[in-house]
Amino acid sequence: MSRCPGGPLPNEADVLEALRPVEDPEIHKSIVDLDMVKEVAIDGSAVKVTVALTVPGCPLKAEITKRVTDAVSPLDGVSSVDVDLTVMSDEQREGLAEQLRSEHTTAGADGQPARVNPFTDARTRVLAIASGKGGVGKSSVSANLSVALAQRGHQVAAVDADVWGFSMPRMLGIDRPPVVIDDVILPPEANGVSLISMGFFAREDQPVVWRGPMLHKALEQFLTDVRWDEPDFLVVDMPPGTGDIALSMAQFLPRAEVIIVTTPQPAAQRVAQRAAYMAQKVNLELLGVIENMSWFRGDDGKAYELFGAHGGRLLAEQLEVPLLGQIPLVPELRIGADEGHPIVVTNPDDEASQAFFRIAEQIDVELAPRKIYRPELKII
Ligand SMILES: Nc1ncnc2c1ncn2[C@@H]1O[C@H](COP(=O)(O)OP(=O)(O)O)[C@@H](O)[C@H]1O
Ligand SMILES: [Mg+2]
């Protein structure tokens, strides 16, 4: 074993200390605390770390290997890092699932832990992106707004509740299903957003036939069986219209703030209005309106209002909420959506991306829920 004579040699405690900040990419907790580091073997300057993955064929093998290598390589005296991946025993996995479950359970009537919907308390802001009809850009707004909020440093999760027309996995560039540990679902993540979609449980080329009660149950499961990890924002891509799912979502997410997406046409605006009234009827707060496909800017630099003008502003005035922004029609936005690269990531300087950033800022700053006034804290 060749090494620098007299140089320091790594020891197991140092290696474990270096591994402590390494998080499991899906569970977002230290792999040391999760007891995933099974062995640290040191032979002179060569370190071998054995890591037990949560499930066989874990899609994030390469990522974990990289994180471990990056953490251990800089240690004094380390010349090589070898990462050996094994799989947790059933017993260990059950223990982990138990630990994850306990984060969001409460004592049920029978004394057993009961699963709870984590979005009824005030920790997470829930943004429901709704529209009267399909094709107006709800999913595009949901995807880009989620990423824009994540880029502002927030932890962001998204639910694709458009059970018939799910498109969020593709738009966000998520190409793997969730990892399921026992019955705890860990949402996959891309571009800083964790997502759960019906698309993970159905094949894209097959119709999904859901009946009302089944759908209600499925949505409830989205919220309770998934380990959401207390995000700052939950962005919900609602199905178009005012049907059963919208009502179910309103019931499960009573604190949702609704954003209505519309195009500039007066006809679209009238349909969008219905979605807004329905939100008000079930006592959800209307946060604002986003007008999409507002104009197309030609090579001549001129903005062409292909779908008319003012629809968003008129709707916002009618509903007495702010017009949060206008998103132009840009081919890169559609291409990005089709290829899983949101435009806010690939072309941040684009007019459309800038509009998304301003909308995210407004939601985050101007429209942040007012701090509760607590007179007892006043210093006299
Ligand atoms: N501002 C835009 N510029 C260019 N294409 C857009 C824009 N908004 C949406 N699209 C495209 O229009 C189609 C419908 O948008 P989508 O977000 O799926 O609407 P919805 O979810 O309301 O049905 C998609 O192909 C999308 O990429
Ligand atoms: Mg959609």
C-alpha cells in the first residue's frame, strides 16, 4: 500500500462524520441516521463504504454512489472510495417505514396510529391551479410556477390531480415512479419539485376509468399515504371544470388558495369564471388570475394578441382579485413541456420565464398570508 509517509490516515469515525450530511435523495435524511451505512472498511488510504438501499433496483443508485464518494474523497489521506450497494433487510425496511409513518400519524380511535392528511394545518401553503376548461395552460403554469417557487429556496411538492389528462410527470421531467417502502410512498423529484401523479399508477396510452367514490379515495390517498415531508408549497394541478374531483379536493384541502388560469378570449373568461365561483362556493380563497397565451412576439419584436386581449384583467376585476401575470405564447415553453425541461430552467431570461418568476414572487411576498397579530408579544 503506497501512501505518503507520515501523512494522516482516515479512520472510521472521520468517515462516518463525513457521511452524516449525506442525505438519501428520496427520504431527505442523513444516510447515517437512517442506518443505511452498513460498513466502513479502511485499508490504508482506500475506503470502502457499504450502503444498504431501501428497495432493490433503487432508481437513485448512481446518485447515492456519487454523494458518498464526494463526501469521503476530500478527507485527509483518502486515495480511493469504493461504494458497495446492498439492500435493507425486510425487518430494517419495516422499521424505516414505521419511522416515516410516525411523522404524520396521530393516535386513532382504537389507539393505533391513524394516517392524517398533513395539509389541514398551516405549515404548507396549498395553491390550487384551476380553470374552466382544458388546454388553457393549467399544467404548464403548475409545472413552471412550482419550479419558480423552488428556485426561490422553497421546498415544493406538486399533485397532478388531473386524473384523466395527467401531464405533470412529463412536463417536470420526472421519468420514474415513486419508491414505495412498505405502504409509504416517496414522491420522485426533479427540478426541485416532488410530484405525485395518477400518471405513475396508470399507463400513458391507456384510458383511466375512475368512478366518483374511487377517485375520491385515490385523491385522499395521494394526500395521506405519500410522505410529503412538510413542504412550504403544495401546488395542485386541478382537473378542468367544476366536477367531482374539484369538490373532493376542496374538501381535502380546505386551506387551498385558488389561482384561475384563463386565456384572453372573452369566451374562455366566462368559462373560467364558473371555476372561480365554484371555489368561492366551497369557501376556498381566490388568490388571483393568471392569463396565459396572452401574446406572441414576432421576430419584428411586436406582440401579436392572437387570442384577443384583456380576458385576464376583466376576470380579475370581476372576481376582485389581482391579475398575477400574463404569460406570452412561446414555442420554447411547449417544447420544454414536451421534453421535461421547464422553460424557467432552460430559458430563464425568456419573457414567459420572467412572468413566472414575478408571479412566484408576488405569491411569496405580497400575497403571503398576513402574520397573525399577537398583542401579547408587543414590547412596551
Ligand atoms: N404560454 C404558452 N406558450 C406555448 N405553449 C403553451 C403555453 N401554455 C401552454 N402551452 C401548450 O399548450 C398545450 C396545453 O397546455 P396545458 O398546460 O397542457 O393545458 P391544460 O393543463 O390547461 O390542459 C400544451 O401543449 C402546452 O405545452
Ligand atoms: Mg393539464
